[in-house]
Amino acid sequence: MKKPHDRPCGNAALRMLSLAAPAALLLTGCAGTDTAETQAARGCPDVSVLRQMERTDATTADGASATLAIQSLSGECAYTANAVTVDVDAVLAGERSSGTDGAARVSYFVAVVDPQQTILNKEVFQTDVPFDGTTGIRREQLRQVIPLPNPAAGMSYQVIFGFQP
């Protein structure tokens, strides 16, 4: 399985964008609208998996044991005057002990963390991961709207995923 940190708004991209931001501002002038270049210069909040919570064991409806992992996670963002909206795409994948079809119900959480590492919001979701034989996969799409007192601080926030014990 792949490592669960497949995200386009990663730290390397943010460093490159922070170096390009002054040049982009000079080229765009003093326009009052929030252009795509301005949004890109701000950067996205970090979207990541809490390492200790990236895997879980579950039991399917027919009693087979299954191991699931957050296989990939990506996020894109868009700013408004006082918030950043983060659209997140998560892929949950698993393997089970027996080869019959069925599903495993799992719980996972999504938390928003501010620059001071304070959890602003945590929500728990349940989903069924369908299995076709011994392998299963489920794609979850979520939207997090993060109110921002200072829009320039948006990239200092985090959206964190993990399986709920």
C-alpha cells in the first residue's frame, strides 16, 4: 500500500509558493479581487493523516477480520474574504481474511487545528468499505470551511484525518 500523505498542498509546494509570492504580487498589481495567483500565494492548509491513527482493524458483517488504512489523502483550497474552504479526497483501502464479498464499517475523524495547535473542530464519520473478495476500497470526499480572522494565516491551519478507535 502507498503511504497516506498524497497531497498537492505539501510543504515543498508551499515553500516554492512563498518564494514566488512577492513576484506574483508585483505582476498582478493592486487589483481588489482575489485572483487565482493570490490564492496560490497564500497556500492551502496542511491536509494530513495522524500517524498513530492511519490503520485500523475491523470485522465485516459476515465475521471476517479486516485491516484498513488511509491509502491516500489530498486537498485543494479556495479562499473567500474571511474563510478558506478545503475540499478533501480520502481513499480508504483494506484487506480481509476470507474471500467472500461484504463490507466493513469503520469510523474516522476529521479535525481542524489552528496555528497554535488547538483543535477547533473534530467530527467523527462512519462509512462502509465494500470488499470484492479479499480487497476493499472506499473514496470519501469532504469539505471543511475554516473561518479565518486573518486570511494570510490560512496555510498555518491543518486538516487532520485518522481512524477513530
